[in-house]
Amino acid sequence: MSLLFLAHRVPFPPDRGDKIRSFHILQHLARRTRVHLVAFADDVADFDPPAMFTDMLASCTILPRGKSQARAAVEALASGKPVSLTAFASGAMQAAVDRVLPDVTGVYCFSGQMAQYLPVDGSPVVMDFVDVDSAKFSGFADDAKGPMQWIMRREARLLGAFEREIAARVSASLFVSEAEAALFRKGGAEGRVLAVENGIDSVKFDPAAGFANFGHHPGEGRGPIGEVAVTADSPSLSTSPDWAPASAGGEKEAQLIVFTGQMDYRPNIEAVTWFVRDILPLIHERCPAHVAIVGRAPTAAVKALAGEQVTVTGAVDDVRGWLAAAAVCVAPLKLARGIQNKVLEAMAMARPVVASAAAAEGIDHAGTIRVAATAHAFADQVVALLEAPETAGELGQAARAQVIRRYGWAARLAPLDALFGLTA
């Protein structure tokens, strides 16, 4: 057997949620059979992946995706299609897929945007939707007003119909959690709908490894943004994993609260905005704390949050050092789909986690993370952990133990073998 792996974004480096999942799945399949990768890239750095990645592939085709959102919207209105599809519609991509299809006996399609390139019949196809994207846009519509609400409802309706059409003609439709799979079935989907959960590399994300440097990449566009609250004799923020800014009163050091994620992604933007504006002031009423928002491509709205009590890092070389330095990791997402890698990574690093119900949903955490719904409840949970470091440490250790028991990548991806008739 040989496979075509279609992806809306090059699965390397595995440094954001979708790329982490697609990388591990691609690696899993490539260890069992020949895999031809055809993918888009929206970052110039992704056009030339290293040999450690390409050597496991039978072939690798990477195409630029430079279509603007405005052009995609115009095409969507003219064609009656969802913007999610027109944004990824490309004649060059279709030609690349057509060249590879005669040489493969099966297709793994990662992300619904790429389903428009699937063959109508022939080779068995596994469609990895990851999340129910149409439900995400429905959630956006509930929070929108005026024309934007109409746009989001249109997207949810058209995309939902497309998802169900694809599900009816592929061998299997995959989702990142049983909750997402159940939601898809409830929406009227036909065919085989399965959950294949994300895993975590607990060897890589191991607090015992030690992280002497957890700072910022020296390259263009990277490094601290806005004010960083350190005193003149403080260790450098870019080199000390024990860094913590002094409190305004000088009596007690502020403890570090960390949020990680892609910072041009709307749910992440809304999460950190809510945390900084509504939750952090409630925390400061009871104990000093500093928040680090760690992740690439922060928008202007995210950068504007930077100040004496908040650091916005931009892209960092290694998120593990920031996790290791955190007293508490937070995931206050109001809208979240599937399994949040940021939560699994923090758990693997034995960090105590406070998450919203949406961020915790789909994770079998066995009570090892704290869940809060309101700003006051969220602040209470964070403060309780900041004020009881022994309890926080025990909670973090329990979280890591749960991740090791439950979320190894090999066990999570084993169902893929049966879908294609593969052996390790």
C-alpha cells in the first residue's frame, strides 16, 4: 500500500495544535507504508523542511497559499460555497493531487478544507476533520452581530452541508474526541464516524529534563513585546527559567501564570483578553502574579495587553521552558473544539492547570485539572493554587501521571492501522 497525505498546512515543525496532530499521524503512517505528502504552506519558513522530515516520505510537494481572505470571501459569495473552501481552492493544488493519485492506493485527508481535492471514487479515503468546523462557526455566529452574524451563520450552514456530503462517501470520518464525533453524528452525518484522540510526547514534555534557557528566538519578529516587569538586577527574561518579576510593593515575588497558543487564532485571542481584563485584576486583589502570553503571531489586540503585569512573548524557540517556569498554566477558552494540546502539554510538564469547561472538554483528566466557568471562579482556582504550592505540585504530578497512562501517541493512533490494513 501507498498513501497520499493531504494537509492544509505542512505538518512540520509540530509547533501548533493542528501541526502537532498531523505530524504525529504522518509519522505513524510513514513508519508503516510509503506516504506522498501534498500540502499548503502559509509561512515562508515551511517551504524547505529539513531532511529529518522529508526522508520519511516517498515524495513531498509543498505549495504556497497566498489567497487573501477578501478574495476568498468574494469567490465564496459568487460560487455559493463556504469561505473555508474557497480560501484553500487552488488549481495548482488540484494538479499536484492529480499527479500523485495514480501512484497511491489510499488517501488520508487532514482538515476539512482539503476535502475538495478528494477523488470521487476509487481509493479508500480516511477523512480527518479533527473538529466539527461548522459548529465552530455556529458558535461565532452566536456571539456576532449585524452582517458578521449573517456571514458566520452562512458559513456554518454551507460548511455543515459539505462536511456531511464528504462523510457519506469516505471510508471513515475522524474527530479528535468522542464529544466531537458525537456532535457530528447528532448533526445528521452518515457513514463511519470515529474518534482518534491526540496524544502527547511525555518524554519530550518532561519536567525532569531541565530547561536552562526558555527565552525568545533572536530572529526578526521574535522576542518580548511591550513592557516586561523585571528589576534592574533581575535575571534575564530570556535565559532564566526561574524568572519572576518582583511585585510592586517589593514584599513578595509575583508568581508566573502562563498561557500558550497560536496568538492570531480567535479563540486564543478572546481567551487571553478575558483573562487579562476580567480575571487577572481579581487575582491581584489577593496575591501578586504576572502573566506570560506565549505564542507566535500575536495580533495587535494581543500586543495591547502587554504591560507591567503581562508579557507577550511572540514566537519562542521552546515552549517547555515557559511551562516549566509557570506556577499555574491557564486555558480560559470560551470556545474550544476537540482536545486542547496546550492543556495536555502543561499536564505532561506536571504543571497545575486551570481551564474553562470548553478547554477541558474531551480530555480524560480524571480530576487532575481545575475547571472554572466564571471570572470569579477562575480567579479563585488560580489563587488557591498560587497560595498552596505543595497542593499545586501534587496536582501537577497527578496530571502528568494521567497523561502517561492515557495519552501516549502510539496507543492513540493504533486505530489508523486497521483503517488502512497496515502493520507496524
